[in-house]
Amino acid sequence: MVVVAAAAAAGQGPTPGALVRGSKTAGDPIPGRFIVTFAPNASTADAIAGVQRRVFTVAATAARKAKRAAATSGRMSAASVAATEFGKFEVEHVLGSQVAASEVGGMGARSAGRLAGRPPLGAVLVVSEQLDSKQVKRAMTAAAGVSSVIEDRVISVALSNAAAAPSCAAPSFLAGTVANPVGINWPGCWIPGVTKVAWFGERCGTYMTATSWIGMYAFYAANSTLVAGCVQYRARTPGGSFNAANFGACGVAPAVAQQLPTQLCAESLVGRRGSSGGSGQQSCIPADQLWGYTGQLDSPVKCGGVSTSSALYRGIRCGPGQRWVRWSSVTLPDGGRACRFSRNAADLRWNAQWLGQCGVPPQYMPLANNEIVHVNMKRIAAVVNNMLPDMTSAGVSIAIVDTGVDKRHPDLNVVGGKSFCSSEVKGDPYSDGFGHGTHVAGIVGAKNNGQGIVGAAPGVPIYSLKVLDSEGTGTTSDLLRAYEWLYYNARALGIRVVNLSLTGGGGEADPQCEWAAALAKQGLTLVAAAGNNKVNLMQEAPGACAKTLVVRAQENGVTSYTDKDGVSANDAASWFSNYLPVGQLTDARRRRVVSAPGEDIISTYPIDRQGNKGLPQGYQSMSGTSMACPHVSGVAVRCYAAGECDSDVDTEAEKLTAFSKAYNTAYPTYGFTGDAVSSPTSSQYLGYSVYAARW
């Protein structure tokens, strides 16, 4: 993904030095734009003046060459090629100056006298695009007081396209999937804002890999109870307008719920959703257990006056090659004979919940639509024994540096923000046209409020710092302005953690790294995505910076968002995630690498936008190190709130990785295949799986 700076004003072409939207990719240089850093003891004004003189020398040479070319070619008059065409020099922003401090203040800025150390000094400069960038860079570097010069670059969200939105769904979706109906005529059952509708179905098609939705039911959003009389089944007569509208056909979604999946990705789990044989494959059972397979329920149920969490299943072989299971009956053994139930031909909804279909696992429980704790949160031990901390008033805030965060979302506690996105004339930090920043914010801090999902640090106050546009792209210079704002404002606002789910090339020498070090001296912990190019993570800032906690992605251990039990089904390193080559491994780098779930993560989405994979409006599934990163940011918030992370003069990255290392070492099965415990001699260092339950 890319960071693309400026869209031209309506009816006009792009201005010089601006980017044409969609024309660049992450890490690409932006013509005519340079980021210059100055020595700590340099005078900013003198340094800029010296740089300007050097650039004018290059421009004068270019102008003379253009005049000579015009005079000999006859295609244009020499007079039309003015020196000013090459002599453009604009100071777009001065970084780290006292003037800048007053400009970026607001929202309770700290006084400069209370800041630890001094901020990096520099400037964002714009020159003529017609000048040779290498010549300009050499000239700028030669100016007195200049320590480094880079071309401004495109930056981007760290989203994995390959894994973000597959066109198929796991078979467990057929056990029960919520969708937001459009145009449905179901009086008394579908009441927008009051009830929700779920569909269930079975396999169909030549290879049994398509979906056929056979029933739907309405339930109250507030307490998940069924609305009386609100269960409908597909009409027995094939075809017809009723079936097409409400249930679709084999491999065709209903007209009223086009977001329902139509194809299945893989073979069904024959046991409990989310269970695993430990190899990363979907679970299977020996054939001799078909008449006595014991499974554990997601939550205890009562039968015969006794509460039980186990169930005994009996079934038969079915499907292509007889390799699937169709469960025939379920017995709750602690409740006596009265607690044995068989498939009910008159109640297909009950069958879907308790017995499933051929090659489709049962749902077991009515869909929980109050507070859903998805498996990724259980995977990092953010929720233990249904308990988790409330970060609403813990005195710690987080900055989400991203595409913006939808302040209207009821599951998020957005308390402030600022836009630095130069490609948007009226930048609104609470407008998220791409959806990425809102998704990241939910993973960190979705509230424990009885609706939607829950984040790693529920209710944490969020500041939205917008640096990326509606295409998920922006510029390095805009990102540096956000860092500058954090330098002067973060601690006064209680911000201790900064989430950076973005990348854009660069390395350890990138100007971002100097700012990361300056922010660490203010007592901030910067958590950065490793990137999704399956390359050396030291190639991509901000994750390459020594003072950031860099986060890789690991598989989520789930087969679909309906899994709620937290038992791993596939626990390995994500194939797309960047890594640290052992040849470049140092103790310092080892101490700042950690992993977290990054595939098919369900989180918040702009409230007026429909989610994918059958998710309700305002929620979405995404994948990438962008999604892994906020899991760790949430853990960092918890550490600060608990008082164990307390440094006022440095990052707490190493403390966080040390805690995760200690737990992974003590409990080796907690981690993932390829981690630092299971593969200590691997050519790729993948770190330890983050652990949240300490706080």
C-alpha cells in the first residue's frame, strides 16, 4: 500500500510537488520534496539559508542549459525559460523549532522547559521537480549545519492484501452468520436497531464447496434471545421469488443479504470449531469415535437441573469419499437420560446450533451479540476467566497514527485528534475513508460495553493522528509532523503509547529514527508494524528504528470469526510478515521484536460502512502486521496502567518483550511454530508471542 500526498483542488491539475493520487507505491521518492535534518548545534535559519543558496546554484546551471537547448532547437524561445522555473524553493515546515512548538501546541501542550532533551531539527523543503534529484541532494548535504538529506517518500498502511478478504468462508459460517438485511420484508422480526438476523445453511454443489442457506431467524440485539415466531425456512419448492430474495440458491447469496458467503474455503471441522490436532490442520477424529465423541462446549449449559460443559456426540460418515461427519445426536451426560437429543426434522435451527450439517460443525450456542470476545483476544490472554481490565479512566491514553478514527463509533473512546494529512485540504482526524485506522483502534481499545467486540485495552482514551488518506497512503514528511506534535503534546495528554501500523521504506538511518529516539526520551513507547513483504524488517521504518517495538504477525488460530473458544487451529508465523535475519541479529534487536495475531482479525470499522464476511455494519475483518501491531499496543497500555511500565525517559519496549519471553519460555505451548522457543536456530528470528494477562 502507498502513501500518496496531495489530491489537486477540484477542477485543477496537481500542483508542483504534489502527488497524483494512486500514482505511487510505498517507499517511492516524491519528486521535488526533501527532508533535511540539521546538526543539534546548528542555527535553523542559517542552515536553511545555506541550503537555499546551494539549490539556487543547481537551478541556475539547469536554467542556463535549458536556454542553450531552446536557442539551438528552435522549439521554444530562450526567454520563455526563466530562472524561476528552476529556482523554486519553499520551506513547507520547520521541524523542532520553537516556532513549530507554538504551532503544534494546543490540547494542553507541555512547556518546552519540561521536555527531556531537545527535539531533532530539520525542515521539509520543496524545490522544482525539473531539477536532478541527485544533484539537489548533494548540494543540500554540502550546506553548513546539515547532517542528512533524504527525498520525501510514500508511506502506507501495513495491510496484507493477500490475506485481508478471501472470497470464501470457513464451513463454520454455515452454522450461523449474522448479516445486515437490505430490503427484507419481515414485519415484527426485522426491526433495525432492535433486532438482528442470522442465516444458517448447508453444503451444496458438485464438490460440496458452495453454500446453500436454508433458514434464518431474528433475535434481540440487546440480549440475544430469539424473537418469538421469527424463524423462517427455505420453501420446499425450488426456485421462486421468496427463496431467491431470502435464501438465494446453491452458490448464490440471498438478494436481501448479498454479503453472505457463497463458497467454502476448506473442509469442515468435524469436531468443535477451533479445535485442533496440533498440526495446524483442521481437526479430525478416528472413525471409531463416531459413536462416542466427547466435546467441550463454548459455555456451560443446564439440563436436568445440572450445569455441564461437556457433550457426547454420535454421528455418521457423509460427503465426498465419506470423509466428513454428520452428527445425529448430542447427550449432555451430567443431566441424565432426559438430556439426550436427536436431530429434529421440524427444527432446522436447533439442528444447526447443536448438530450442524454434513461437513458443517454445530454452533452450540445462540449467537452471542452482546460483548463478543474474539479468539485473537483470547489468543494473547487479554481475557482470562471472562475478566479483563477497564482502561477508560486508568490515566493512560494512546495515539493512533493512521488513516483517522471514526469518533462516532459506539465501541471506541476517541477523545481528541489532529490531521497532518497534506493531501486533504480540510483534514478531519475523525474521518476514516479507508477504514484502517478505525479497525486498528478497535483492536487496541474497543469498549467492554455490552455490544460489538472488545479490545486488548478496553475503553482506553484514543487520540487520532491522521497522516494517511482515504487510499491508505501519505508522506514521510507528514509523519514527521505527527511525531513533532507528539513530542510537544503527548505527555500532557496522558499519551504513553503510539501505534504505528504503517511502513514506507527507509532503514535505521531514516529521519523517523531520530524522532523515535526523541519520543522515547519523553517516556513514550512506539509500537510499529514489521511490514508485509516477507523481507528483512530492518529495511522498513519505523519498524527499523532502534527505539520502536516492532511487531510481526502470526496466524490467529481460528477458522472463522464465529470461533469463540480460543483453542488454536493454526498457530504458525504469518507467511507475509517481515522478519529479522539471524545474520543481522543482535541482542538489542532481539529485545524489541515480538509477534501477535495478524490474520482475519475482526474489529471496528467506520460506523456507516458495511463489513465483509457477513459481519454487521461497523465491523470488518482485515489482515496484516497492521493488525498484529495494535494487540501489542494494547498490552503496552495495560503495562503503563498497572505501573510496571513507568519510565519517564525511555521506551518500555524491552520490558514488554522480556515479560513475553519469560511466559513463552515457561509455557512453550503458548507460542507458535517458528517462534524463538520452538525454533531457536532458525535463519529468521520471529520473536515471542505477546502475553497480556500479566496486567
